[in-house]
Amino acid sequence: RTRVLTGITTTGTPHLGNFAGAIRPAIQASKDPNVDAFYFMADYHALIKADDAARVAASRMMITGTWLAGGLDPNTATIYRQSDIPEVPELMWLLTCVTAKGLLNRAHAYKAAVDRNVEQQEDPDAGVTAGLYMYPVLMAADILAFNANKVPVGRDQIQHIEMARDIAQRFNHVYGGEYFVLPEVQIEEQVATLPGLDGRKMSKSYDNTIPLFEGGPKALREQIMKIVTDSRAPGEPKDTNDSALFTIFQAFASPAESAAFADALHGGLGWGEAKQVLFERIEAEVAPMRERYDALMARPDDMEDILLAGAAKARAIAVPLLETLREAVGLRSFR
Ligand code: TYM
């Protein structure tokens, strides 16, 4: 059997990038009878980015609702909150002690923060927490605590999975055993990087996101109308290369629908009309999910029950693994 695992950081409202890049392919993967799926709210990771408790609290509920509304079956898949699994931070420490500091110096998120500081002639580590620095080790612990084989993510997470492999290999080497399997990254090429309103990667940190459910069809349409396009007028043929609008369309349509849309754009369809077509295509997929989402969000107690059951299932795997690992590193009983 294949263990597939992925997480979403609970810092905001789920957007189309999270959905197309991670949530939708992960739910699809969970339907394979040979797959054991482990999907979680990365709420410890959220503390690195946000010190806004209310936002983190709301986000972990919204992301739980999104997984379930998207069709994840909690009876077959294991859905849980990272912070309900104490073995994860425990494993993080064991991994921290075999992780080269130099490896973490090369992590994109940390390096980007340092580069920004240097550019602004500040102290390189200004505003950088040890949490941000340790981010890849916490993520390695998420994956390795369950010995996941496959990790479906968007392109921006590839480096983190590679680091998890490095760290796993290092631990196996230091303690002389096959304690960890090496996780493999799984990328949905088509949507590995969904562009946002401005054409850059759709990301909370660029403030260019299109929300999946939040604000209903009205907000969805309003945001879609803000997608940046070139200045070609209706009637002029449009370029579908490097078009954020067309790329987003492709993520929500069949190849045949995309080909027809490309033909229309090449034939001079106006951008305004094209945006309406895009809105209708996405809304057709999102509307039934939004209905389930709203119903779930009105019943937080039910979601709590599902998550606690998920955490119990997850810990049934992590607890015995941690026992083995504690033994391996010399943290043994005296008896
Ligand atoms: P996060 O919360 O930033 O994003 C969640 C998932 O969504 C994908 N994604 C995108 N995919 C395509 N296009 C986009 N514009 C886009 N924006 C986001 C991300 O690649 C990711 O798959 N560190 C992780 C969460 C995490 C995790 C893990 C993932 C914590 N532990 C263990 C896998 C395994 C993160 O911050 O993702």
C-alpha cells in the first residue's frame, strides 16, 4: 500500500492555488483503494507566519471544511490537525539533532527573508524567527512520522520534500537502520504553480489570491474580473501563452474545453467576456462544494469529532514509530 500525505498551512482562506495544486489532486489520490491518505492542517507551521490567533483559529476550521467539502471521506482517509499529534514535535527534535545547519541556511523561505533584509541594508536576520529557520525540519517530521511514500504538493514545496529526504537519509545513516522510507514528491504538472491575479504564483504573501469559497460567487466573480490581462481590445486575437487567465482556466477545464477556449481567444474574444466564461467554469465546479462547505461550517462540533478521530488513527502509527526511534537514539527504559 502507498501512504500519501500532505498538509496545508492554516494562515488564511483556502484559495484556488491550494485547491487546484494540492487539495483536489490529494482528494483524487485518496480514492485509490491502494492508497492510505494522511491529510492535515499544518497549524504549528501557521504559528511561524502569523501571530494572529483568531486568524489561525478560523483558518484551521476553514481548511478542514474545504477538505471535507471537496469530497475527502474521513472514513477512508485520515484527516487531522498537526497540533493534535504530539509525536510530530517530538520527532522534530530527534531530526533537528541530525540536521546540518548549513542545509537550513539554503532553505528558500529563510534565504528570501535574509536577502530582503540585506537589500534593505538591515541586519540579515532582522525579524527572522528560529521558527522560520526550522520550518523544513518540522515539515520533515510531518512526513517522516508516518513514513509517507508520496507527498502531493505544488512546485513551491519541492525543496522542502528534498530536505525531508536528506534528513531521513542522514538519520538512517547515523543510527544505522532503515528507520525512514524516503518520501517522493508528487507534482500535478498542469497546476504545479497556479498564477494569481497579477500573474505571479497565487499566494497569500503576494495578496493576489482568488478565494475558493469565502465571499460566495460574488467575491469569486469580483476577483476573477481583477485578473491582469494585456491591453488587446475585443476583436483582436489574444495570446494564450503567459496568460494567467488562460492558465487558470486550464486548471478547471478538460483539455477539449481548454482547446475551445483557446480558439475563442485567438479568434478575438474580449477579455471581459473571457473572464465571465472563466467565472462560470469555476463556479460550476465550486458551487456544489460551497454548499457542503457552508453546511459543515455551521457544525463545528461535527468537524471536531472527525478531527479527533483522525488524530487517533494517525497516532496509532506515529506512537509506535516514535517508540522505535527513542530506542534507536538511546532513550531507553532502565528496566
Ligand atoms: P501552503 O499552505 O503554502 O500550501 C498548501 C499547498 O498548496 C500548494 N500551493 C499551490 N499550488 C499551485 N499553485 C499555487 N499558486 C499554490 N499555492 C500553494 C502548495 O504547494 C502546497 O502543496 N509547508 C506547506 C505545508 C506543509 C506540508 C507538510 C506539505 C506542512 N507540512 C508536509 C506537505 C507535507 C505549506 O506551507 O503549504
